[in-house]
Amino acid sequence: MTSASVTRLKSKTPVPYELTAIHQDTHDTRTFRFALPENVTLDMLPGDHLYVHATFDGKTVKRPYTPSSTPGITGYFDLTVKRYETGVMSRFLHERTLGDHVLMSGPNPGGHWVDGMAKQVGFVAGGSGITPMISIIRWILAGNLPVEMFLLYANKTQADIIFQREWEEDARTHPRFHCHHVLSQPPAGWSQGTGHISEDMLHRHLPPPGPDTAIFLCGPPPMVDALEPALKHLGHSESAIILP
């Protein structure tokens, strides 16, 4: 199939997408695959998001989710969603079964990656904050782009690490990909970071500030509120810090 034969889909109004596969990533995180026609792809850059729409107690709600699948793939797209007890939309999605249809609009531009924007990229993620970043990392690796990447990823326990096998494989097979995990409840013998991401960790595990550096930051609001000033204190400019 040539690129000229591919239709790029974007809709401002909600469109129903059929759920065709569910993959259990961790104890509380699943990847949901939704069908597209075989010659259709989402019109998006890595890091852009869709809005998922649903109605609860007569009230329409929408929440942003970034596809974890690589932009340009035809026939389907994936959403990776962590279930939160207090999150009405995440619980709604985790209750879907194969064949169900879910309303979504977009894609919508967010804190996304554009080829050539940086030669060194840091990714600072907490929990499900990794989901906006996975498609960017996959895109850069799949395109063999001349970009060095540094992932600093915080979770509560090792069982909470989303895509852990993929990170390990990427670090083994791609010399330009570096990954450092931080756990607040590490297992015995844990050799990587413990506690919470600190300014010292940002300094040691991210690329230095400069005109060819970009830093993506996503996680719980208290984490983002604490680490954005820390990144600026280390010398990263406001324009270099991207919040998906």
C-alpha cells in the first residue's frame, strides 16, 4: 500500500470505534485495540490525543487519552489505560468487552513530537503518565532517528511498571535508549532509584539542557508541579519542557 492510498482520519465530533482486542499489561492497566478500516490511519503526530466520550448519570464526560500505537499504522489504534477507582472514565473503559463501541473525537494536538525538534530527549513519567510518551519513543526507534533518549520513570512497585519488558528490550537493543526506574516501594535487591524523582535524579539521568534538548514531563499533578520548577532550576528552558 502506498502512502497516497491511506486516508488520515480526524473528527471533531464523537465517532464510535469497535473494541477488537484487550491486552492485560499490568494488574490494573490494559491496552485496548480499536478497529479502523484497513486503509485508514489516525491523523496525528506522536503524543497527540483523542477524547473518549461517555455519559454518566445523564452527564456527558470526556477525557483525553493518547494512543500508545505508533502514528501511521492503518487498520487499528491502541489506547493503554490504567484503572483508577476514582476515575469514572478509566473504570468505564476497563468494563468494556470485545465488540463494544466507544465514542471518541480527535485526534487533537497536544505536547507532541515533531521530527528534528531535538537530538536528545528526556522523558520524565509517573505511573500512567508514561502513556503519552510510548508512541513518541516507539516512533523514534521505528524510524531509527538520530535521537538519544533518556527515560526516567517512577512507580509505586515493580508490578506497576507499564511496558516493563519493552523498556528492557529497548535498552538492550538500542544503544541510544536509556532507562532508569524509580520505585517508592522497591523489592529486596532493587538496584535502581528509590523514593520519588528528585532534582538530583533529573540531573543524573536526563540529558543536559541546551538548544538540542527537549524534556517531556507527564504524571500526577503534584509530581509535575514539583518537577517542572526543578527542571528549570537545572537550566532547561520553559520552551524545552513539554507537557503532553
